[in-house]
Amino acid sequence: MTRRLVLKLGGELLEQPEDLQRIAAGVASLAGHASLVVVHGGGREIDRALAAAGIPKQQVDGLRVTDARTLDIVVALLAGAINTRLVVALRRAGARPVGLTGADAAVVTVRRASPVASVTGAKVDLGLVGSPINNGSPRLLTDLLAHRYVPVVACVGATRDGQLLNVNADTLASHLAIQLGARRLVIAGGTSGVLDADGRTIERLTSRAAARLIRTSTANKGMVAKLEACRAALRKGVGDVLIANGRDVRMEILAGARAPLPGCTQVVR
């Protein structure tokens, strides 16, 4: 298998046993058609854990503001419970998953993210959040892919001096797609692609049109980070990006499917 594909799974697809079983079966089938890396989030479970601990949730345009207490919960859930749950489900479905974080063997090296300008124009310090830096092809992933394993990467990274940082899952998936020379990036969540003002799925977007949606605040806050990740991947050579409803789209067709697909937006240069 030579085609490389990076699949980002939103945490909302991994919470309920029936969803997890179906997603795992689709991902296992997809792994038979492409050399596959999976990146996952877990935002809603993190939100619930923060609420239980009495820690306020803070987000800017879909990016989590992360202090030390929040980071502890992020690492515990993403690198622990959620990653392991997904790995076990994929194994049961017949795949050969290997659970990792971005910190393992420098899969992704990060630096503290610079303050971001929100769509409102305000500058916000995201705290203990990492921004991936270019450090060559991630050797551990390429070695695993060569032996037909499926790396399952939780979105936690480390700086060169070993500081753990939270990394947005869309950002991490885009970075790995670039570093691996992936032909396609798929961002699967609970939304039927990018929606227009009337709530209908936009079947095809150019990078410039995506930028316009961000600039005019047409894209909702949760979609902004996804569209920025799409644009970054396309600028650096990824062929195209699909933003899909993971509950509706058959995962196994995503390796070679051409848009339009129901409940899916294709983002191109």
C-alpha cells in the first residue's frame, strides 16, 4: 500500500459503544485500502471532566485555552482512557492499532503556541497549548506504516525540552498529513461537512472560499480550527481534505472516493 491517508476522529464519535463499534469497523476496513494514521480528539469528555472538577472551560474559535489543571485532565483522558478505548475497538474490528501520543519518539515536536487573534480581533494567550514545528518525517509513524500497523495518535505533544502541551486535534492531523506526504486528510466529526447560512452542506470549497467563511464569521467557532487546518494542509501539498459526518459516511470509501459525498465537504486548493 502506498497511498497515505490521515484520519482525524472527533471525540463525539468515540463516546457511545455503538458509535465506537461502527466507527472502528469502518476504520479497520479503510486501513485495508490505504496506509492509515488516525488522530483523535476527546473534547466533550474533557469538558465533562473539567466541569466535574470545577474548572471553567475556555475556548477561542474552537481552540482550548489550557492551564496546568486543564492539561492534567487533557493528558489523562486523551493519552489514557480515550486512546486505549479506541485501540481496543480497532483491534476487535480486525485492525492492527498502536496507541501513541505526539510525544512518543518525537512523533510531533511542538512549541508554545503564540497568542492567537480571534475572529473578533482580540488576541488571546492559549496557555499550555502546542504548535507543531517542522521536524522531518515522523520516523516512528513511517516505520509502523511500513509494517501495516495503524498508528492511533492522541493529540498531546512535547517541546524539545520535554514540556507536555495540549495540541488541537485538527491542527495535529493537518501537520502529520503534511509531514507524511498524505494524499488526503479526512476530518470526521458529528457535523455534515461545512454548512452554508441555510444549514445545507457545501459540497466543495476552495481554500480561498474557506478563508472567506472564516473572515466573515460565517463558519461557526468549532469549524474555524478545522478550516484553518484544511488550508494549512493544502498549502503544503496534501491533495485534498474531506470534512465529513463520521456517523453518516462509510469510512471504507474515503480512501478513493471523489466528492461530492453525502454529508461531506471537499476542500481543495
